[in-house]
Amino acid sequence: MKTDPETFIRANTDIMTPPHVPEIRLHLASEAHDLWLKTEEELEEIGLPPPFWAFAWAGGQGLARHILDHPELVRGKHVVDFASGSGLVAIAAMKAGAASVLAVDIDPWAETAVRLNAALNGTQVAFAATDIIGTMRSADVYLAGDVFYDKSFADRLIPWFSALAGEGADVLVGDPGRAYRPRERMEMLAAYQVPVTRALEDSEVKKTTVWRFAPGSSVNGG
């Protein structure tokens, strides 16, 4: 890495609470830092992949809120938080009483972000910077916030999530209406109005739905 992640994160974020999950504190980029407005060339110069870890996305906020409000979903269970980013959902699961949480993200910067954010909240979250799509079930619960924004990515995720559900895992997804979400394969659990940063989204509030993936081809969704 061209830049030390911890030094950069501390210098380019503020400690903030996501508006829909005020119980959790995170190192987040505010408008003052303009982190999301940097060009690809500027990011390349720093050695920084697109900093998804620096923002509390609507899907993650909705899913984290649902976990905190329904701790029985994870209490005493082994949990994987897929595409963890900032670690928001992983931290929520630990606060809700999970036996363990593994945050997974292929962005190497996310490892530092998750470690710093977990420490802010007095939680311990393990991390793996590996592509686990297609692997066999290794946890009781799989959590994923806002992962259906890209068609090729969704095409890889959908059969894997279905297979995990078929193997008995509880697969919960937070989604703010992304184009490639497979509604026919999921059962709606709850919906939230989540405040977001206008710089990142097309509105100041995104309706975010928490879904449960079902094994098989289709279920009735909301």
C-alpha cells in the first residue's frame, strides 16, 4: 500500500453515529472531507480503492437497525457479515449478542476500518480479506448490506445465497431498492426510512428493506 490505512482513516474521517443506528460510532467521511469526490486518478495516487468503508450505506443501516431491534436473529450464533465495509452490520451483530462475527471484504482497507470501528464500540470482530462467494456454509447467519448494485456481482451472489439458505443458514439482506435485487427469491421482514448522504444517493432518505433469502426458486415478497 502506498499510504498507511490507519493514518489515512484517522486523518480523513470523523467519529460519527449513523443516523438510523445512533448506538454505534464509526470513522466516517463527512462532506467536509470530500473523500467520495476524489477522482480515480487521485485515489490511485494514494493507493486507495473506492472507499466504501467510509460511509454508512442505507442497506447496512437498515440491516443493522433490524439486528439491534431483533437480537434473537443472531444471539449466541456464529455470523458472517459479507462485504462488510465499515463493519457497521458486524458490530451491530456483536452488540446483539452473536457468539462470533467474521467480517468479510476483499478491500484490504476495510480490514483497518473494521478494526478501528470495532474498537470504538468495545467489540471484537474477526476479519477475512477473501472472496468467499461460492463457499460452503460455515456460519449460522449470513448478513449482507447493499450488495445488489451491480448485475455481474448479483449474478454471482444470488445462487450462493440460495445455496447457503438451502444448507440451513439464515441469509439476511438489507437493500435500498437496488436494480438487481432478486425480490422473487426473498421474504420481506421489515422496511425502514433511512437518512443518507445526498452526495452518494439520489435522495436524502432511502426506503430500505430487510429480506430473508429463501432456498428454492421463489417466495412471496413485499
